[in-house]
Amino acid sequence: MSLSSAPSGRDRLRIAIQKNGRLSDPARALLGSCGLSWRESPDRLFCYGDNAAVDLLLVRDDDIPGLIDSGLCDLGIVGRNVLAEQASERVQDGRPGNFREWRALGFGGCRLSLAIPNDRDWQSPAQLQGRRIATSYPALTRAWLQEQGVTADVVVLTGSVEIAPRLGQAEAICDLVSSGATLAANQLKPVCDLLQSEAVLAGPLVELEPELAGTAHMLLRRIDGVLRIRDSKLLMFQAPRDAVAEVLRLLPDAEPPTSFPVDGSELLAMQALCHGVVTWQRLEELKRAGACGLMVLPVERMLA
Ligand code: ATP
Ligand code: ZN
């Protein structure tokens, strides 16, 4: 028997998402593609699910792990960076949190990187010994320093970490980087990545209580379907039997195709779900390999 969460007294699943910020729109879009819709409350903190027993709580991203930990929310969509920082902080305090990553969601990509001034050379983490590192991610930074066997002073800042070296507050920083433009604008260069991050679906360590688990599994199945077909296309074509092997060699990113004979012809009709981009060039290569009647179709929904 698996462990399940303490009873919440609720029979509607509650998901915490970021109210305003980089993850708000893509999180809503993802849940929307799972067929969910909501009525928003006037204060825009709570959205009541219209067509399923799933409600949203709109909060600051930093509050999401704690809301899951306390059982006030069942699931959340949050950056792995925030989840990992709060998990690490709780572990360092000796009271591990009841939350973990359930699914990587493929948006909000960034990395937590160590950066130093452009005019400094980088050899290895050992050169940070006795130095100051400014960051909003103290727990992850401390854990990484410990792994490296380096003792450094972690200076905790909540914003504008990138200006700390110029202000003389630190010799290095540890901050989120996506394009690297902010670092470059502050004459800093990334030298080492501590964490590859993206938005994740977070949930408790244990199974949800039975009243909520059914709805959560329905949502997970839909999320998996949406993630699986994101950037996927259905490719339909015909090919003579003796060309099939060569055609399939050109489709390494496709699921095993379905094929059936075409009435009154030597050709096979085939269809394959392709997970990569199907460019004109690829279609032309497939045609040269013997395929004909090529069609690329969008995939709207998928239930495995
Ligand atoms: P809140 O008001 O909810 O606390 P915030 O200012 O902490 O918002 P955002 O700047 O909206 O958060 O970032 C949310 C998440 O987006 C980050 O935690 C991270 O996972 C992801 N992200 C992706 N690229 C970047 C980036 N270049 N800088 C910061 N966060 C990024
Ligand atoms: Zn935040």
C-alpha cells in the first residue's frame, strides 16, 4: 500500500501557479490545452474550474513549494530553480519538505550559473576559496560549494544580484541566466552551471489522497499527451515496399509507423508521428527515397 497525504477535506484539486511573471501565461496555456477552463474571482487570486474539479490559486512563485508542503495546494507549476532551492534549504535545516518534481514541462528554460567579471580568468571552483558570492539561491550555492570542497562567503541578495561585483559586494555571483544578455550588460561571464532549470509540475512526495488522486491522474495523462505532441506532426505518405527501409531511415524521430496496402496498387500507405520539425527539405529527401503523396498534419490531442 502506498502512503497518501493527510486528508484535506477538499474534493477539488487545487493547483498553484504564478500570478504575474514569466511562467503565468505558459502555465495557463498548458492547463488550457489540457481542456480546463476557469472563472476568475474579482481579486484574481482564485480561479474556480468550470468544467473539471480543478481550481487555480494565483500566487508568487516562491510561495508554491510551501503551499504544496502544507497541503493548501495539491500541485503547482514552478521553476525547478525555486523548487530545488527550497528543497535544499529545508534539507540544510534538517526538515525536508513534502514536495518534489512530478514532470518537466519544457518551458521557462534557464540555468543557475556562476559568473565572474569578464576581466578575471577562470580555472576552477577552488579559486572561490575565501571569496564572496552574491546570490538569491543561497541553499543551492552552499550545497554546490560543499560538493566542490570550497569554503566561500555566500552573500544573500533578493534582487539585482548582477551588480554586486561592481558595487564591491562580491567577487562572483550565482544567478539565473537565459540568453546571457544581463550578464554581458554587467561585464560578467558565466563560468559554471549549477542547475539546468525549466518549469515543472510539482506535487507532494506521497500519493494524493484518493478523493484528489483520480483528478490528478487525469490531469497528468492530459499533460503527458500535450507534452508528447508538442512540436509533433503526423506524416502521411505512400511508398513502394522496397523503398520503405530507406524512407524510414530518414525518419529517426518518428514513432514506429502504421502501414497498410493501397487497393489495386503495389504501394503501402503509411503514417508516422514525427517528433522533430518536418521541413520542406526533409519532404524532398523522402520523395527522392521513393515516398509520394506526402502530407504533414498537425496533431491536436493524443491519449496514449
Ligand atoms: P514572483 O513575483 O512570482 O516572485 P519572480 O520575479 O520571482 O516572480 P520571474 O522573473 O517571473 O519570477 O521568473 C519566474 C521563473 O521563470 C524563474 O523562477 C525561472 O524558473 C524562470 N526563468 C526563465 N528564464 C529566466 C530568466 N532569464 N531570469 C529569471 N527567471 C527565468
Ligand atoms: Zn519569485
